[in-house]
Amino acid sequence: MRRPLFKIAVALGAAAFLAAAPASPRAAEAEPPPSIPFSFKGLFGTFDRASAQRGLQVYMEVCANCHGLRQLSYRNLTELGLSEAEVRAIAATVQVQDGPNDEGQMFERPGRPSDRFRSPFPNAMAARAANNGAYPPDLSVMVKARAGGADYLYALLVGYSDPPQGVELMQGMHYNRYFPGQQIAMAPPLNPGQVSFHDGTEATVEQMARDVTTFLAWAAEPELEERRALGVKIVLFLTILGGLVYAVKRKVWGEAH
């Protein structure tokens, strides 16, 4: 009888110890992003061209150091209201690998409007090596790829702060209340006055976040406005057509009776 009683005592002691031990830390849940009244939201929403152009500047001067935009070509920027000369000047600020030449060698040349946006790293391994093992994702369709879309992206950019009391950050991580787990490897990318906007707009963190989010929303769906305009025309056409069909039907059946 002593051995079964001893086993029961050991089991009860272990259970009491586990109950008294502190619970292992769990990843905190991210806060839901606030709803931002972007101009491109809604059935009749359109892109704010001035905001998108400022967002392009934020991307070029800040985000492009780590994040690519491979699905977009420089010539697409004319759709934002930039002139062809401005697009050529923007493309020429980067060096693009081309070739081979007549001697079979690859070479560097200034970018052209027909080129896609240059990636900051030659491959994924180089990107991870330059960012402590974290891979900076391509931003071409980031607004569409993340739940919450533009609201989430804006919230992420403005959601950095010191961690609350009792929250310990892992090495190399930063606190962001909108990121899943609230710990993110990317350091705060935006700081007040970091960009000097060409139109004189004050470069607050909130302003830069709103503008670059607008630009990336456009980059993910540059045909959004055309698609919505076409949808409105189709709805109007079907409405008129339905009314005509109904009127003809009443006339035909009215005469039949």
C-alpha cells in the first residue's frame, strides 16, 4: 500500500508546483487598426494624387532602402500625374544591371522608365543578411496581402512606442501594438521631418504614413478608379435596359389583353 500512496503524493505535489509556477509568457494580441478615411475608400473613391506623389517620395527616400516594388514600372508613375521628364529623372536615379553586351559581360546603366522598380538587394539571402535575419517583403501588393488593408498598414507605421510595463522584448525586436504578437523586427521607419516634401507639407509621422499608404494602395491596384468607373457605367446601363424591357413587356402584354 505504501508505493501507491507514495505515487499519489508525488503526483499531487507536482500538480501543486505547476499550479504555483508563473504561466509562460504568451504573445500579446495585436490591437485592431483604426478605420482611416482614405479618399480611395468606398464605391466612388478616388486616389488623392497629391498624397500619392508625396507617398512616392517617402517610399523612394525611406522604404526603398529595404523594400522592393517589383510589380511596378517607373513608367506607371505617369498615371499619378507625373510628367514623362519627371519619370525619366526618377528612373535615372538608380543603377540597373543589364546585358550581356557584345563581349558577353553584364553592366550597370541608369534606369529607364520601362524598367521595373529596382530591388534594394540582389536576392533574399542578401536581404536577410542585411536585416539580422529578417526578410523585408516586397511592397507591390502589401495593401492587398494584409488583413485590414490600408488601415493596417497605416496603423503599423504609427503604432511604434515604448513597451508597456511588464512586457519584455526579445533581442532585436521593437514594440508595435498593431503587429501580431506586438513585437516586430523592423525598426520604426518614420521620424518627424525625415522627408522634405516638395509641396511644403509638414512631414509628421502621421502625414508620411498616410501618404505612403495611399501610394502603396495605388501601386497594388492602379486600375482601381477605371474599374469602379466601368462598374458604375455597367450598373447604369443595366438599370436603363431593365426599365426599357419592363416598359416593352407591359406594352406588349397590355395590347394582348
